[in-house]
Amino acid sequence: MTDSITGEPIKAYVFVATLPCSLYSYAEAFPSMISENWITAHIHSYQFFGGVTRILVPDNLKTGVILHTRSEVVLNKVYQELAEHYGTAIVPARSASPKDKPNAEGTVGIISTWIIAALRNRKFFSFDELNMAIKEKLVEFNKKPFQKKKGSRLSAFLEEENSYLLPLPTSTYELAVWSTATIQPDYLITVDKIKYSVPYVFIGKEVNIRYTGKSIEVFFQNNRISPHVRRYGNTDSIILPEHMPENHKQYLAYSTENFLDWASAVDISAHTVMKVLLAANKVERQSYPSCKTLMKLADKYSTQRIEDACSRALAYTSTPSLKNVQMILKTGQDRVKIEQPSTIKKQSGKYGFTRGASYFGGGESND
């Protein structure tokens, strides 16, 4: 490959798959040998063959095989899932034993000269462009007549081997990614900055997370405990009610109407304060914890004291906070009646106050 900006060469890795009888082959180039490319290559090869082999014999590369001893074979989780999806068995070749897959070894050598060498003087600036050229040469390669027997790889495949392949599953395997996480007290796991719930009883436990482009699954000791549809973009946490403890489930029943109805039943001051609390945040739902706390205060004190405390808070400010009401209740200010300003009854006359005869000790007038 050639970097379109710098002109520097980019190394490409060619995946090769060969059927054992006809030697019918598939080849595709990738930028690396990471798991995603390894799995994608298998999916594309099965699509190319139009069926699935009963046994798959790969190299012992770490992308697919974690451990291979005389007594044990441990495959990468995603690779094992691929095999289960297509109904095939993976039997890795023994280390340093190319005779376990001689047809594949031989085909790699032939493809190196028939396809790769044939394209060596051409420049490719994208893997799509490179693989299109490989596909053209692959058609020629599979149609090329055998040297020592009749037919070609393509004809031998169609006549002898095609009918022995297992049918492709109805759905293509969807590449999955696995990770681990320890469940935090909020019983949420995070995938691409979006949070998803798991049952709260698994708080503190280490779980395995499997996610694809469409779904997210959480496993504990190989048992699936939480499935979710994967979401994209900016979104709130995805919390399923069945994952919540009972005291958190009650939170779901609250709504703006419920809070205002309760406050109206208390009295006008409580209703006014409740409306102020609901308007305190841009997103009304963010005010629900404060509204819920105000309601709970009535259990500790009484609805009458809540009303009096709200009335006292409104006397101080037109936008009281929950803390204002709590402090008034705590200090007992709600029990102190607000004094009304006293009024002095004045008798006015033309010249100010008018004093009667009794003021001067004259008693009643004899006039």
C-alpha cells in the first residue's frame, strides 16, 4: 500500500483460506492482524465459498488461539463465538507443524507469486482498491487449469466439494467486543460513554461485557444477567426498572403532576414553593429529588408545619430553596407567628389632634 499523503509504503497482510479437496481459495488484504480483521476475513471467506466447512484448521496466531497444548486448546472468545455461530469446529494446527494444513501452506506460496507478485508494480492508495485488484486476480487463479489433472480449482469445487459444505446461517455473524468491569454502587456499566444498568444485587461483582453494533450483554459467571439494545449519541442512562432496588423504583412513580397535586393539598404556600423547586433546573426531572425530599419532610414534621415553613421562606425570598425550608423546620422558625405591623387609630381634625374637656380635667361642659 502507499500512503496518499506522504507516499510512504504501508504494510498489508494477506489472509488466505483454502478448501482441502478442490484447493478452491480465498484471499483478502488487511492493514493488521488484529482480532477484528481476523474475524472479518473468516466471515468474508465463508460468504465467498457459499457455505461452511465442518472443521477449520487455523495457524496458532494469538489473535485466534490463546493456548494450545497437548491437553488443552483455549480459543479467543470472539473466535469461539464465530465457530458456534457457523456450526464449525476449530482445530488449530500444531505449533511448527505445517503438515497439519499442507494445502493452505502450498496455496499461500502460490498466491504469493500468482497474485501478490503480479501486483507488485501497481500503486494502491486504499485497501478497497487493493482488494478489488486481488479479487480480479483471485478469479483468474481459481479458474487456472491444473497442471497434472483435468479441470481447475473452480470446477473441482463445483463438482466435488460444494455439496459437502454446511449451509450458511440465516444471519451473518456480527463482530463482538468483550471487556470486563466491576459493578459500581450506581449499578451501571459504561459503553462508549453511555451507561446501562445491571441488577443491583451484582454491585461489587466483576462481570464480562459483550457488545456489538446492535446489542450489549452483561455476563456473570457465564450467565447473562442484563441485555440491552445499544444506543448512540448523547442520551440519558439506560436503567431498567427490574434492575432497581425497591426504594429506587418508587422514584419512577413520581411526576410533575404528582408533586403539584400533593403540594396543592397541603396549601397555597407549599404549592408555590413546589413550583419554585420544579423551575430550579433546565430539565424539570432533575428537580424531582428536591421535590421528593420536601414531601418526605411531611412524614417527619407535619403538613401544617410544611405549609408554615414554606410561608416563612416566601416571606424571606420569592425563590426559596429546599435548604431554606429545611433550616426553618430545624430551627423551629415555622412555629413563630409572623407579627403583623400594629395600626394606631388617629382622630384627625382641622388642627391635628383634638383634645376633649376631660383632658383638661374640666369634666363635662355646663354649656
